[in-house]
Amino acid sequence: MAVCARLCGVGQSRRCRRRQRPSHQDHASDSDLDMDEEEEERIVGKLKSEAGNGCQERQGAARPALETDDTAAPSSSNANRLGYEDTNCAVRHKPESLLDLPPELLVEIFSLLPGTALPNLALVCKKFRQILNTETIWRRRCTKEFGMKEDLRKMELAGVSSREVYVKRVSPRVKSGRFMKLLPDYEHMDYRDVYTRLLYPYRHILGLWQPDIGPYGGLLNVVVDGLFIIGWMYLPPHDPRVEDPMRRRPLFRIHMWESSRASVECMYGHKGPHKGDIQIVKKDEFSTKCNQTDHHRMPGGRQEEFRTWLEEEWGRTLEDIFHEHMQELILMKFIYTSQYDNCLTYRRIYLPPHLPSDLLPPGLFKGTYGSHGLEIIMLSFHGACAKATKLTGDPNVPAGQLTLTVHLNRPVRLPDMERQCSIEELSGLVLGLHEEAQAEARVAEASGGAGAAGGGGGLGESSRSSSAPMAEEQEEAGAAAVEDVEVDVSPSSGASSGTSRPAAEPQPFVLPLGVIARNEDYPRSCRMCFYGTGLIAGHGFTSPERTPGLFVLFDDNRFGFIWLELKSFSLYSRLTDPLAHALAPNMERFELMLHNMQSWTS
């Protein structure tokens, strides 16, 4: 069987009779019983020379002749590495089909097949059907296809608090009552049930999704967590701590507490899990529904719900927020989002592909947006252009819109520290590049070019400066209006993508006087700076326009953008949480997704 095991590529079998030693070695250790490659080759050669005497190995006795001559070289005839040739013994024992292989080897082979092929394989014969009941096969499929690593017999409940695991059952005979532990039915559950009734039926909802919550959007990550499929809503950290980790809130879960079927539960509200439902509308879209919305209500009514929501969403009370404009925005968001009661539609989104020519690794970032708090954006590179797309939005610039545009073919060399402190000095550098981008766009449009070099980032100069808010409210109003930034990389530029881009040394950086920063803890040195544009708009996404600004690259995990017209600074920090089943299959699919995202909220 050692030869058979080598045939199937699973290594040497510990149960093979050929590995038995003479009686005086019965008590040898397992390491002594393992045959090395040289010994196996010697045995194969001896098998060929003794083929005429029959095969004694099947009787379980060790062949002394195999060990008498250690120096005898194996025959170099037409025998292959496994010793099969035109001899009666070898031909008799060569497997002619999978049915001739031992069951343990069939288990190894079947566990390498995708789970979708196993039901058809069970129809071949009774032997295959019996082997496919082996737990090893289905456990490996759960691990390889869905990342399930826990052992059903040793795992703990995931996504369930200790308070939910135990329930108090009051008995009339016992005044104190007794506690009963609610656990899944592990004794009657196996990996085949988990695969066929939980993981495979709901495989289409794994990955990243954007909920349809009007202009606010969001980020949902559906993952396999033990015996659960959990939908986690990712929330930015509390404003303005942009470098803090993301917060997570469970919205729904699907579990196998009964071996017969999978159950869906809504996790929204403060009364624990309750009945819910999930409908897969189409390939890249699904919806959730809560069947017990009364579990979302609190005893103190809407006022208590609002206070609880405010502490969770902003980490403060309404009295701590002094700006009246900011209070109105927060109250508006609560009223709008709470009306859905977790009955939402989700659309699939992908992480952008990463190319060696990218200025920095693309991905998800958290950024400061003034009175709107922190929002999540997606940075991606598109040839000579890099774009930042909003995953969460606000009433001014909704989710799905491009918020930043950076032209990498227009680098900006910062002046010395004294001149950096002057907003007029910085504006002169950026506006000069802005005029060049506009002129190139006009020439391209006049010549019939479909795509201007600026990629839409060099639209007309802003005329909103005359209606800018007062200095103390600039920060809030600026954040509400900020939307799109893109980055263009041209091969003709020294800062273009690929190996032609020079590795710039860090240079000192400081914000000009008069520029408001929500987070003053920004880096004091940067790698590179580029001209870019940002999208601003009025309430309800009215009169959107792009205004010039400065894209500042600090490192691979942080960048910033100076909105010149609003005189405000946004700091962005990378979202480092692991996100499975989220990478776009190709760039074309990702581009199509970005196009669809803009149409959802336009």
C-alpha cells in the first residue's frame, strides 16, 4: 500500500504491510518504521528481480531477501519509479480504476474536489456514496472554500454574548430558578450539514456590501464565523480619531442551531437576537427583513433611542456638541436611518486590484469630513488617474460619488517651511496647475477628444467662495461639501506610475495658517504632493462642482487633502481590518462597479 499511496500522491501509508519488520523489530519506534526514499527504490528493484517467485508481501510477512544485499542496485529496465512493469506480479496489483484503491486514499482524493462535484460523485456507486459520508472530506471543503477553521466538537459560540448563551428557566418547585445553557446540537451535527445547509446556500452573500440608506450608505462585511454567517456593519471611529480601529456592529446572523435547517436572526436593537429573513434578489444584491421590529424599540421611547444612538455613533451627548449646524445634521441622520428598522437592500462592492505601478496600495480609508464626522472612502488607481470614492456619505455629497481626484502628472514641490505657512503661496502653486489642467481639457474638448487629460478633475473654478460660511463654521460646512478627489498619473511626468516614478525623499510639511484641521495630529513630513480636485455641493447634492486642492502623501497608510476654497484639511488613514471574499475579479469588473455606485445615488 506504500506503493499505492505514492501513486495517489498522499505519501507513505503507516498501515502498509510492506513496512512490517521481522519479529525481532516489533517494538521499534514509529520513526524506525518509516522507509526512506533509498530503501523504497531498493525494494522496487528487488520486486522486479523476484517477480517470477510471486508476491509474498500480501501475506504480511517481511521478505528477508529484501534486506540481504544493501549494495545491490535496482534494475534499470523499463520499470517506473513505483516498480510497475510487464511482470505478472506488478500487473496483477496495478489499480485499473478508482474502485481498486483503498478507502483511505479515496478519501484523500475526494477531499481535493470542490463540494459542488461531490453529490454527482455519490451517484457513481455504493462505495463512493459511503466514502462521501466521511467527515474529513466535508471538513476540508468547509475550510478551503469558506475559511471555516473551527472544530465542531471543540469550538465556542461566536457572535453570542455570555448573557445570550444562558437563559433562566423558572421552575415552580425551585424558587431560585435554574439556568439552562443554549448550545447548538453538536452531537447530531456534522460538517456535511454545515456545508450543504448553511455555507453553500448562503455563499452568494459573503463579502463586502453597501446598504441602500439614501445618501449615507455604509459598509457591510459578511463573514463565516464558526457555526455562524454574520453580517458586520463597519463604522468609522469616533470623530476626529481617524487612526483608531473601526467599530463593528452585527446586523444579522445565520446559524445551524438545528441540524435540519439554517435560521436567520436580526441583531438590530438592544433586546438580543430575534427572527429575521434574507432574500437573495439577484447575483450581486440581497435584502434583509426583520420580522419582530418591536425588539428595536426602547422603553424610554424615541428620546432614549436617540441618546443611545448618539453615544454609540458619536461617543458624546448632544450637549457636548456646540455647533447648531452639526446638531441639525446629527438629528437628521438619526431620523433618516432609524426608519429602515434593518429592512435594507445591499449591493456588492469590491476592493480595487493592486498593481505594482500604483503610487501606494489601494484600499479603504477613513477620513475627516468636518461636521459630518468620519467617513469611509475607497482609493483606487486607473492608469493615469487615482480616484477616491465614498462608501459612506452625507446630505451634501452622498455615498457612491467620487470625492477626490489627484493628478499624478502634476506634482507640487513644496516651498520651505516659512513659505508653506502662507495660504497665498500654496494657492498660487496649485491654481497655476489648475489653469493648465483646464486649458488642456478645453483643447481636448475642441479637438473632439472623448476623455480630457484631467479625467473630469479640472472643471471650472469654484464661484462659491463668496458664500463661504463664517470662520467658526467653515470646518463644518466644508466637510459637508467635500466629495471627490482623483489622482492622475501621466507617463510623461517624472512622478508617473511604474519604475519611472522617482523615490522621493521625505520633505517637511505644515498646514498653512488659516487652514482648519479637524485632527491636528497629522504627520509633519510627507513623501510627495500632487495637484488634485475635490467635489463639493450644497444640501441635497445640489450644484456639485470640483474645486482645486493639494493631495499630500504621507506614507502607504496615510494621506491628506487641502481644500483651498474651503480652507480645510482632511486626513485619511487606512482601514487595516482583514476583508475576505472582497477582491475584484478584474479591473473591468471594478470599473463597472464604480460606475454603478455613482448611478445609485445620483
